[in-house]
Amino acid sequence: MTKHAALMIVVAACGGGAAPQKVSTTVPSQKVQPSGSVVYNDQKGGFQSQPDEVMPLEANEPKTAEPAPIHEDASGAPRPPTQDLPADRRDAMVRDSLRKGVQALRAHDADGTIRAARAALDLDETNVEAMIMLAHGYYMKGYDDKVEAVLTLAQKQKAGQNHPVLWMLLGLVYDRTNREDLALSSYEKATKLKPDYLAALNNRGAIYIKRKRYVDAIPVFEQVVQIEEKSPRAHTNLGSSYRGRSADLGNDQKEQREQLLRRAEQEYKLAIQQDPSYAAAYFDLGLLYLDADPFPGLETLPRFQQAQRFLSQYKQTAGPAGLPVVDDYLTAAQKGIEREQKALERKKKKDAEKAKKPAAPGGKTP
């Protein structure tokens, strides 16, 4: 592998307001720098910033609950209406508040989410779903200290410890506050509780790639591809995992290395086929050809030409939002082309001169 092999685009999935995630590819970006590469900010803006799961509600619940009247004690002072509510009535009101919170989450309405969660907690201060919803609202507002405080309380209950969204939110807060070890541990807990938790899988895999733990990243992104078979980002991240792993292998593992390179190439091309406008896949495929020396089935000159082709397509597809560093890689590809062309010309000239020399006695060329 060349000196460019360290660069990897990690594509992180991002949600502007309602659902967390983080993902991985192989173009440089602004958030993390997996395996020498910077995390590529795709159309949604980098690492996903909200949990992609909203609090589940029971089926066939009443859509509304009648407001309870305010009661007065012996002194005539108003007191909270919930003190005199039957348990089933209170539970119905809690569910209604949670339902409103879910609607606010889906609308990326942080303030509405917080109001609904607080209303539910006024009725039932130990309700884990309401705590997580409140933390989710705080996360959208950027109140990381409050998120941690609320989720710490929620963890004291078994339902909180076993809630995957709680761990996803904690992971996002740890990520945002540069506590990557804790973030990774939280994403791992979220996926242990919910093995198909896509956002947590993506964020977990992104950290694996950043840490060059390609052996761990591969099964994670293979699972992501099974869940999101038609996602160009998922295929690009898997390709980057294969590509990174191939760079770890020595000459005594040639067959395995070539197999990984072929798989990386296939995943990048699948991503392009699924979405020709997905710029990250062009960049990563260009780097694959630029770095992988030798590349199975390709001579050196066509390998550099392929690198130049896909890096140029990345630049055209990404437009003004593209990474300036692509010009450095295009320059490296062009120098590789020119160097190889000169080497081929020298060889061609040498072969021609050799062919012109008369044969020595005995049929040998002097």
C-alpha cells in the first residue's frame, strides 16, 4: 500500500433533529478521522445526532385523555390534579403525553418534546420512557449535561438499563464531548440490547474504522448492509472496512488480500450503481485504485488511470462541497500515470534496440 492508504472516508449518518446515528466511509471530513481518513460528511451532515428510535407506545391506546380538574385541599389551595386520579386514568394521561412527545420528535421539535416529557413526568416521575424522551429533547437542544443527568437517573431502573435508546443517546453525548471510549461502549451496549439498531451499528462501526479495527468493523457493516441492502452509504462503509483490512495483510496472505480488494471494489461500485450521485463512493474507489499496489487483474498504468477517473468523478459529483484534498490525490494519480508511461516507453525502446541487434554466432544475441 502507498502512503495514501491511511486515508479512509467514514460516512456517518446524521439526523438533523429526530434520530441519532453516525456512520463510516473513506473520504476526509470534519468530525473524526478513522484510519487516517477524515469522516466524510454526507448529504445529511456527518455523524447522526439523534437516536433513530422513538419511544414505543402500546397498541390500541386511547388517542386522548380528558383533562382532570384541579382539586383543592382543606385550606383551599390548589394541588396537583394527579393526587386524586385513579391509576388507570393517570396512566392514560402519561401515554397521551408520550404520544405527543413522539409526534414532536418526528417533527424535530425539541421544545415540544421536552414539554411532553415533562408533562408525563409530572404524572409519573419514575417513567423511564418519559425520562429518555426528555433526554432526547435536551440532546437536540445541545444540553449535554442535562442529558447525562436525566439518563443517569433512568439507569437506576432496570427498564432504563435495558433500553437501547438510552445507550444510543449516551453514546452520542460522549461522542459530541470527545469521550470516544465511553461512546463506543454505549453503542456496543445499544446493539447488544437491539442487534438491528442501525444507528448504533453505524456509529460503532465508524469508531472501529477510526481505530483501524477493521476485523471488528467488517461484521458490523456486513450486518448494516443486510439491513440496508439498497443503501449506497452502507455499501461504501463496508467497502472501506474491506479496504482497510486488506492493507493489514502481508505478502504471505496474498490470496486473502486480493479477495478483500475485490470485495471493496465491488461494494464501492454497488454504491455508485445504486446512487450515481453519491460522491463518497467515487472518492473511496479512486483511493482504492491509487493505493492498492498491486491490484488484482490491473496493471500499474490502468490502475492509476482508474484512480484518476474516479477521483475526477468525485470532484465533479461533489461540486463546491467536495474536499479540496482530492486535488492532491489527482496530482498523485497523474504523476503515477506519467511515471509508468515513461517506464513503458523505456522498456519499449530497449526491446526495439534489442530486436535490431544482429544475432551472434550460434543464434545468440550479443
